[in-house]
Amino acid sequence: MGASFLWAMFFRGVISGKVVEEEVEGKHHTYKEVGLLVLAGIVFMILGGVMRSMIHKLTEEKQKGVAGKLLEVIGTTSSLACAWCFLNSSQWSVLIRFPSDKVIGAIVVALEASVGFIIAVFLLAAVIGHVSGDCKSTLKGEFTAVGLWLGLAWEHVFDAALEGIEPGFPKPHRSLELGLFTLALVLFVFPAWVVYIVPNHDSDCKGIEHKGVKLNPLVAFCDCLTNDDSEDEGDSEDEPVE
């Protein structure tokens, strides 16, 4: 994450011709600058897809070795850098229009990312249906880049909203109340992430079940999903008795 953010900052600085701040400011940028940053994102997207295609060509043993791990790191960093470039290009073109309301600007950027995500997924799915082999593996890798772009855009909405609500808390206990408010958001979002997002990335999950245990928000905060003991008992029962 850090390396990808630094790469995106580097290209922002090269394109704008000056040292850039960590956060994208609502300053005027030409269409050429926005287009070049989008182009940088596309280059990173292609690089991420190529890295994943190379990983698929490796044997299972090499995928778990140094070469596989290195390609995975480069591919993930490239996808994240692509997401940052796409996000920053949207911020360059949108935030200048909302100088007094950062939250509205962030929402518009997130809506643009949502529309771009839908279009990208539709186009990639259409192309994947007509290709095969390495080309299909490469294109599937691009879903990571556009998915991260969408996620980062909506993360910035939450970030801007928290910054906007902070002045509304009483000054003596502002930091404490902001911390409690942030914790409430985590308690609200985390269970849904465990129940609906994690199963899509865990081979042990089937739908909303994990190793035979049905997932629900109540089990999101405790380690009660594994049933290794019961599996061991089942194995012992299956052993033939001499």
C-alpha cells in the first residue's frame, strides 16, 4: 500500500511539475494533466495483469517460492498504484468544483468511480468471454485494480465525513468522541465484511458458511468459526477397530 501510494505521488509530481502534497488539493489542473495521470493508471493496470499472468505460468511449487511471492508483490503494488492514479485523476477534475464542501466532492469522486467500475467490469467480462488462456488470466487480474479504485474512492468519503463531523463535537472531549464515533462505524461495517466479503476469498467458505458453521454478524468478533476438534473426533471415529 505504501509503495503504491508513493508511486502515484511520484507521477502526480512529474505530471504537475512540482512537489505534491500527500492529500490531493482542489487546485486547477488541465485536461492534459488529468489524462496523463489516467494513462499512468492504465500502464500500472496492464503491469498488474501481466504479473498475474506470469504467476499462473509458474508451477505450484514456484508460486509458493521467492519468484511467486515477488511477482505477487509487484502485481498487487501495480494494481494499487493504478487505483491511486485513477482516484487522484478524478480528484483533480472534481475537487476544484467543490472548494467549500470536501464531503460532497468526495461523494462525486466516489460516484464517478462507481460508474467507471461498472463500465470496466462490463467491458472486461465481455472481452473475457471471447478469449482464452493467458489473455483471460491477464484480464481477470484487472478486476483487482478497478475494485481497489472503487474501494479507495468510498474510503475517502468516510474519511472526509469524519473530518467534517469533528468540529460538531464539544471541544473539551472532541478527540474522545470522534474516536468513539469511529469505533461505532467499525462495529457497524466489520460484521458485514466478515459475513459477505471474506467468504469470497476463502476456499473453506461455501456461500455464507465456513467449515460447516453458518456465518452471521455475531460471530464476526470472535474466533469460533473453526471446528478442528470435531473434525479430529470424526476422523478417529472413522478409523477401523481391530
